[in-house]
Amino acid sequence: MTTIEHWIGGSLTGGAATRRAPVYNPATGRQQHEVVLAEDADVDAAVAAARTAFASWSQASLSARTKIMFNFRELVNANVPALAELVSDEHGKVLSDAAGEVQRGLEVIEFACGIPQLLKGEYSDQASTGVDVFSFREPLGVCAGITPFNFPVMVPMWMYPVAIACGNTFVLKPSERDPSASNFVADLWRQAGLPDGVFNVVHGDKVAVDALLRHPDVAAVSFVGSTPIARYIHQQASATGKRVQALGGAKNHAIILPDADLEYAANHLTAAAFGSAGERCMAISAAVAVGGAGDPLSDILTRKAHEVVVGAGRDPRSEMGPVVTAAARDRIEGLIGTGERQGAQLLVDGRGLKVPGYEDGFFVGPTVIDQVRTGMDVYTEEIFGPVLSVVRADTVDAAIDIINANPYGNGTAIFTGSGEAARRFQRGVRVGMIGINVPIPVPMAYYSFGGWKDSLFGDKHIHGPEGVSFYTRGKVVTSRWPHVEAAHGASMHFPTAS
């Protein structure tokens, strides 16, 4: 059985290796690897390697950094199939979805390749007589990324390409459930020419997380995960003076108006709810049917849910794979049962699904629950599984009120043929990312990703322009070069322009 080790200072290491955890194949339900779980000493070693590398990497020219970023981009692009297979084997998502994840991460690498343009400062000539003022941005130091299981390639790539391109060094703590892709990427960085210690990987659990949060040499922490942990990360890291961006959970709604093309809307809702087995922070988990759209929409969603092909991620016929663990499967099935007991109408029941040849896999079938009310557990909980709740509303304004009353504010969508309704929706919802006839509005890499309310702790969204801002800090220089013969005594009053 393969042991997955840390990557510190440019090579693999078992570190203290006192604790290990199993890594399963969710399709078969069997353990395939074990991963070393970091102790404090392992985190100290990774941070020390990153701190040492920062001294030279932060002074590397923009040309040198950019050359490595372009090399890395080409290596990732050449290894999309290999990365997709690693993701599929440890997370469970189908190969096409896994390859799409890598592609979206690749877009952030491409954005970071333009770092010379992104780091250009400002200059004011002759701001005062003989005085020029200019600004530039510098890297922070050692940055840490703590990332979730559901996107083991894409979410880390929302962080470290921008951080490294800006001149920082990086310690990644990926999910211990699907750790292999992070080590694969570390070796791609090595092949690209990145100096040892600039990118490090420590595998682990809460022990590793807490060690990073309290480490005095970690300058910034980026996190994506559940809201309770995001809140904890933000509080703990902020208390030690670190810069923090902590992206939390979601309960993403889509409003469907009667004037929408319901077949079109249902197609996209099906993909958005059941793709990646619903294990996406941008998955649509609540469809708010307005007025007369309710019954016909539920009928179409029922038909389409039955048509989804569920199977192993490596099977090219599969459209949806298993969930990540047996515990996740059991929790999702428990919430489905709770919804039924609380009075919702179970249209499609995905519990107890067995895939031929993979009877021990962690499968939950597509599930559609109608007549869901906002007080039910199936609505209030972030299910993180292939469950779509249909909520009814009389008007678009009532639907907007439902969204705004929810504590999460990650992503939302509207399906309509009315420009007026769409504009009212986009201006009225208190949500960070909005789709109009687009169910999963994940911005391109040259915009920034992030929600509102309990979906974000900290003031900066991730990647894009706000990512550059997060991983750097500004300096402003006021400069004067007087003639020696013109020098005279300093004025005692507050300096003003003249």
C-alpha cells in the first residue's frame, strides 16, 4: 500500500510519521493508500523551508518568476489526464468533471503568468516642487493554503499560483481525503524550475491546521471549506496578526420564473445539482419555483434525475460518481429521510443506490425533494450531496426575500426571459456571485471568486485582482533629489504640496 508523504524543501519526506490516515477509492469503498499526518515539527520544517526560500525568491525578477510560471502552465496542461485520474480515484468524480476542474485551475495559472502587468505601480511626477511620489507592491512572506476535498486541484490553484507569482513562498495543507494530486503538482513545480522550498505540501488534520494558524512565520492564510471552520480559521489566524481570507459554506438558490424555458432550466439545474455528486460549493441545492413554474418544473426535474447515469468515476459512461466517504453518504441519506419526515415530498429517492460491480462504493443517487419549506433541515443544512430541494414562491420578490433571509451568500442564479426581472434580481440579492440563465456562476480567473455573509470571512475574495491584493502589500515612496547648493533647513510645519 502506497504511503503519501509530505513535500518539503523540494523532496518527499515522511517527517515524524507517528500518525497516518487511510485514503479510499470512493467507487470501490476500499482503502488504496495511507497518508502521513503532520505533527507540529513537520509544519515547522515546511515553514522554515519556505522562510529560507523567501529571501531569494522575493527578490527574483519578474522575468524570472514569469518564465517559471509559463513552464508550470505548460506542464499542468500536458498532465491534465493524469491529474484527472488522481482526482477521480480519490474524490470519486467522473473523469470529464475532474479534467474540467484542472482546466479551471489552469486558468488561474494563466492569469498569474501576467504578473508583471498586475504588479505595476503608480507614479506621480512633480507632485510637489521637485518631489515625485510612486507606489509598488511587495510580497508578504510565507503564505499558507488550507483546502477542501471537493476540488483537490482547482481550489489550491486559486491560491498558490498568484501567491508565488507575487514573490511569496507557500505551504499547502490539502485535504487528507484526496492528497495525491498535491504531491503530483509539487513535482510539476520542480520540473518547471521553481526553487526548492518555494512550494511545500504538508498533509494532515487539525493538528497541522492549528500549527499553521499559530506559527509566527506564516504571514497569510487562505482557506476554503465549511462555514464553522472558516469562522474558526479567521478568528485564530487574525488573533495572531495574519492576513486571512476564509471562504465558507453555501446554500445556493436558483429562481425559476414561469416565463423561463423550463426544459432548458431543468437541464442546467440537473447538472448544477448532481454534477460532482453535489459536492461543490457552487452547486445549486435549492430551486425556487415562482408561481406557475412549480408543478411543471418538478415533473421535468423528476424525469431528468432518473436519467442521470451514476457509476464509477473511471467509467466513461458515468455522469455522476460516488460521494467522498461512507460518512458523507450516511449523513446525506439521513438528511433525505429527515426531509421526508418533516413533510417534504420525495419525488426521487437516491438512498440505498447500488452500482453493479461497485456494491461497496459510497453512492447516493440523484434526489429531488418538492414542497420544501425554509424551516426544514434539508433546507437549512448544507447537504453537500446530490439533493435538489424545490421551494415554492408566489413572486420574484418573494423568491429574492427567501435568498436574502438565508445566512449564506455564495452563488445564486435566475432563469427567466425577462430582462427587467433579471436586473431586479441581480440588484436585489445579497449574494457575491450571480448567474442569469447560468446555474453555476464561477467567475473567470481574471475576476475574483467569493461570497457574502457566512460564505466569506475576511475582506478579500480569492484569485483575480483581489488575490493579487491579498498576497501583496503596498509601499508609497515620496522622493526628492535637491541640488546640493539649493539645500536649506527643514520646515517644522506639516508637509504640504507646493
